[in-house]
Amino acid sequence: RVTSPGGTRADTGVDMRRFRGLICACSGAACLFAVGASAASAQTFYVNERNGEDTFACTSQAKPCLTIAGAVKKAEAATPPNTIEVAEGVYHETVELLNPKATDLTINGEEPGVVIKGKKAPALHAQASGAVTVSNLKLEATTEAGASLKSAVVDRGAALTLDNVAVENESGEGVDGIEAAEPGASLTMNGGGIEMEGGSQGYGVVAVEAPTALNGVKILNGAAAPDTAGGINSVKSSLSLTNTSVSVESEAFAAVHTEEDSSVSIINSSVRQNGLAPGVQLEESPTNASGMRVEMVRPTSNAVGLEVSSETSSSFSHLAVSGTWTGTAMESFGADLALTDSTLVTGGASTAPALWYDGQTGNRGLLLQRTLLQAAPGASPAALQAERANATLDSSEVLGGKRAVFFQIPTAVTHTLTVSASTLDGGAPGLAADAAGTGGVEAVGKGAAGSVANVSIQGSIVLEKQIASFSPSDSASIGCTYSAVPSQAQAA
């Protein structure tokens, strides 16, 4: 009982019953709301081509969706993150993630043997912003005639991660294996591989303004691919390769090519070029590499193994370039270059230098530490050709060439080559009495009034004579201290 405003008592039994009813009604509404929220929250959806129907809820393995596209629509209606588990089978469809709601989505092959084969389009077309992960399955480009987009994977804005995914393009007219382009797109690939066979055109991976990281990936652009096939092409992106191998048979494109990337990181990765194109080309892309191996195996190729051109410094440690081709092992143009604990060896039939460095804009220039450069005895002009910058050889070996080192300053500046605790041996390795004209170091001041080329050899072994040559108004000098060098004198 309660007291009314007037001070009298009134029986409120009916009112209390109504109040209790209101409580029950509100509780029921809360329950209904909770059910609704649960239906829209993160879920796992199932797909099975053997017993599925896209009309099912697809939230149990007993009643799965028939298609991945059907499960994607249901995932778009649920609060992310969501997962789609795909049973064994070959799914002839294109997984299109074009709706902005298709984000924080994982598509996983829940058992071996899951293949998504594009139908008149890529196997996977991701455009929605946000994270998308595909794992433990195979993505194949369409082989149907008249298809518009024939790359196996196209990313136009998603943060795409491929975990243990095999990508294959054998369309015969295909563009690329994986295309990642547009601002906002990014590609991370962990494990798995990319195969381009059957006359496929393009690169295994193309990234344009899309940061790309490949970890433990194998890329094969095989012998059946045409002249236009390559491995990786990264433009205005950032590229990271870790424990990754790239093997191509390209006649036109490098196995790895970057252009204006903000940064390139290569760790414990290998490149095998069995075509006529360069192995690795890094254009205007500052690079930090450790443990990179480049193998050039086409005997008729005269392409460069590794080319670096940048206005920003790059460094390589434990770099190895070798093969049976006739080109230069490494060429570098532009900014400072550091090689540490590395080996550059040209083919036995090559007449090209092991390393050609043109400093152009470099300050410190070239630094070799504990590094071996070896060219064939007839390599011209030398095993190491260094120009327009300072250069330092520290505890290194330079073997072969008509000269072991050719150091030239063609502009009106002064630069110095410093050789410290190193061995220089032109011509045939180990011979002090090589054919006439073989030299250890040649310093050249030439081409512009006031060019000065200075060489300082300290605590080193040089098996052949030194040569200083210069034009009027220029100068060149070579000084040897605490070194084993041939006894010689050269008239001014």
C-alpha cells in the first residue's frame, strides 16, 4: 500500500501487477534485442559444393552454402570479423569482395583440395577497404575465352593477406598472377607460391602504390611463358622479400623490378634468371639487402645480374651474383653504395666488369668491405670500374680484368680511391707476370679541366703495375704505403 498525495491509503494491487507486467515486457524486449544482436555479430559460415544451398543460414557444417559468393553475402550482413570455411572441391566462381562491408573477412580452406577457379574474371577480386585474409587454398585465373580480367588475383583497395595460398595463371592470355593497385591496397603473402605457365603474360606479382611483403614465397614463371613474362614488378610501393625465391625464363622483363619504391628490403632470398633479361633491377628505390643470391644461367645473355640506380644510398651484405652468362654482375648508378661480405663473379666467357659503379651524386661513394669481385681475365676495362665518386676497398679482393681496378674522374672535381688491406690481381688470378698491358690499378683524370683522380694503396698486395693517366689541366696520382707492389716508375 502507498499513501496518496491526499494522505489516504489506496490499494495498489492492480498497479503493481501492471508494473510487474511491464518488467516482463521489457525483459522480453531485451531478450529479443539480444537475439537480434547475436544474429548480426561475428560468425563463421560454411561452404560445401557437395551438399550446400545458398538458401541455408550456412552457420553450420550440416547446412552449408553451395557457393563462396553466397557465404560472402551472408558475411557482409554480419558484424565483422567473420570467417568462411570452405570444404574440399573446385569452385568455378569469382570471389568478389566489392562491398565495403566485406571487411575483416577470412576465407579459409578447411581441408586440402580447395580450388577457386575464376569464371570469366579473376578467382579473387578484392576492392573493399579493410582487411581480407585468404588461407590454405588455391586461386586459379580463368581460362574461359572472352574473360575481361584474367589475373588470378586482383586487389583494388583491400589490405589483402594470402596465407599458404597457391596462385596459378595458365590462361595463355593472362595478365599477371597477382595485381595489387590503387591507394589503400596492400599485399602480404606468407608461404605458398605463384606459378605462371602455359604462355601466361605479365609478372607473377604487380604492385602499384601498394606495399607488398612476400615471406617464404616461391614464384615460378616457367619456360612456357612468352617474352613478356617476369617475376615481380613493384612501382611507387614498398617491397619486402624474406626467404623468397623467384625463378623466371623472361626475354624482356627482370625477375625482380622496382621503380620509385619508397624502400626495398630483401632478406635471404634468391633470384634465378634463365632468360635474356636482367636478374634484378632496382630503379630509384633505396635498398637494404642481406643474403640475396642472383644466378644468371642463360649462356647467350649479356644482361646485368643486379642493377641499382638511385639518388638515395643502398647497402648489400652477403650478396652473391654468379652464373654462366656474359654480362656484368652488378651495375650501380647514382648515390652511395655499400657492399659487405659479398661475392660478385662473372661468367668465364664474359668481357664485362664484375662491378661497374658510377657515383654521379654520391658523397662517400663506393664502399667494399670483405668482398670478392672476380671477372674473366679479359674483362674491359677492369674487374672493378669506379667513376665520379670516392671509393674505398677494405679487406677485399679484386681479381681478373685487363686492370683489377679502373678509377676514372671525368668531371672537374677531386675524388680518391683508397685501397686498404686488400688484394688486387688483374689478368689471370695468382699470376704476377700476366700478358702485356695487364695492370693492377689505373687512375684516370680526364674529360674536364681540373679533374683529379687520386689513389692511396695502404697495407695491400697488388700483383700488377699501376698506371696514372691524365689529360692537360687534369691530374692523377697513385701512392703506395706498407704494401707489396711491383717495383716500377712512371714518368710524369
